[in-house]
Amino acid sequence: MTADDTETEPRKARGPSNRGRSRKDDGGAFGLPLDTPPMEAVIADAIPVAGGPWQYEPKWDGFRCLCFKQGDRVEMRAKSGKPLGRYFPEMIAALAQATPRQFVLDGELAIEIDGRFSFDALQMRLHPAESRVRKLAAETPASLIAFDLLVGPDGASLMEEPLRLRRAALETLVASLGASARLLLSPMTCDAKDAENWLAQAGQGALDGIVAKRLDDPYRAGERAMIKVKPHRTADCVVGGFRYLSTRREVGSLLLGLYDDAGRLNHVGFTATIPNVERAELTRRLEALRAPPGFTGDAPGGPSRWSTARSAAWEPLRPELVVEVSFNQITAGRLRHGTTLVRWRPDKAPRQCTTAQFVPPRAASHRGVLAVSGR
């Protein structure tokens, strides 16, 4: 993983609540095994209408989480199956005190900062120091946006029940918990026009896209039984540097930059979708342009706990080349995840590549979307 990649789940979790318990014991206690995989989705280019009936939901830009509760015991598992409770002690405490005493929820962890959900705030929780995590938990507490119920308060599994019944049970559960549980009900609609409106707001804030689920389907753990649709936009970026492949001295990724209002070239992301047949020629072309500083504002990060000195090393370039890339998410002025190289833009002047391309989000916060659910 490079310094430009996004870490969305912890690599290692250590917490006293996970010690000395077998998976078999936990599965019996919670009504489902802790290694139950969440239902996943296939990617589509458009919101489905045929083949339903469909329920549409916002796809939140947070940490996917299965939440298991039995009495005062609470376990939270990431999509990878790794424990999350250590990083969100305030959620563990709130749910442990809540009634009813048993349930298994599927949802998304989110943290609100200045009226908006912040993915950066979630990433800051993935810290090895417990004191740091608890400080952040007190300053910026998380919430769980619930969108499915796998085990009900009576301990009965709902996974074989159709979505329409699970949704009704979820709404009843969330209403009974109250705000102290830090649980929010994710909105839903059966109107594709509403879903299109949500999709138009996605990509620059709390929403990451739209998820479509069949109302008559059971919960298919581990299967790609949902459909997700994400927005796709493009930006023209300056190539301010590059990284070599880890295995040989050929270009592995291009480091992308945009000019701000002060005329500084800031690093905003990367693209690694370079055809192998073009690597050798492109490497020679880039090496001929090597010259510091590359970026005159924010520069690519150095080594971190997610990267090594080798993977973080990069070569600065004179800001002469422009590429068009496609992307689907902006966070804090940066292109989240890797982007896709669309084409080179020799017709575009580097100074024309500015942050003005990032149109301000239509939805200032997540609250307008959540208001649909009444929570």
C-alpha cells in the first residue's frame, strides 16, 4: 500500500473484548457467527428499474460494519472480518447500555465534523495508541447508520426473511433505541427518481453512490446480491511526479496535481492505470522531465505506518504534462483512491488545471438525506 492509497480498515486490532473467546462461542452468544460476511454488491452504470421491485438507499462514505449485541456484550466487525470495537469505544459503550438486549445490525460507521460526515476523521481512528483513540472518541464521536437487521431483539435470525420485513423490523428497533445509542436509520425509497437525486449529490461529501436491493430477497451473506451505482466524473490534472514500480525501474504511477488560487501546485491523487506496453516509452519521457520541486504546495506524503520509504519515494517533474482522469470521490480536496487514466491532454495548458474543476457539492451535508428517514 502506498502513501496515496486509502486505508479503510485496520490491519490489526487488539482489544480485551476479543481475547479468550472462540468464534463458535461468540456465534452462539450473538445468534450469528462473528465471521458472518456482509452482503455485497456488483457495480452497475445506472440505477436499476426493471427486475424489481427495488429498494434504493444512499451508499454512505464510511466504514461498513456488522454490529453484534448480546446483553452488555457488543462486537463490531469490518467487512474484512476484523474487529473494529477498539477504534470506536464510544459506540461499544452506547450500544452496550441500549435496550433491547440483542440484535445484529448491518450499517456504516460515520463521524460528523462541522455538519458533514468526514471520512478523514474515520481514518484517524485507526491509530495504535489507545489513549489517542479515546481522545478522538470523546472529541468526535461516531454514529452507526443502520440499513439492515440480521437478528431481531427476540434472538431470531431474519436473514431468510425478505428485505421488506427486515426493513420494517429495523425501523421499529431504531425507534426503540433512542438517540443515546448513537444509531441512525438510513433512509430508503422505492422511487427511482428519488434515487437519481441522491446519486446527483454523491461523490463530494457523505454519499458515495446508491445501493439497490430487491424487496423480496433474503439477506445473502457474502454474496454480491445488491447493485451499487457511483457517479463518474473527470478532471484534467498536471503530472507533478511519478513513482517507479517496486520490481523494476519503470513508471508505476503518475502523481497528479492541481493549481490553487495562490498559484501553488498541490498533490491531489494518483493514477496507476498505465498500459504495460506503454511503460518503457513513458518512463523515458518522464525521466527526461525530472526536476524538483514537482509540487509547490502540498506534496506526496512520506513513509507512514501504511507505507515504506521505498513505496513512498517519488520523482519530481517539471509541470508540463496534463492527463485527464476519471474519479468517483473527492475528500478534503483530494481524489480518493486511485483514478483511471482516460487520455493525455497535450492541448491543455498546465496552468488551466485548477481546483475550480471540483464543483462545490450540491448537498452541503448528509442531514438533508437522513431527514428522509426521520432521524
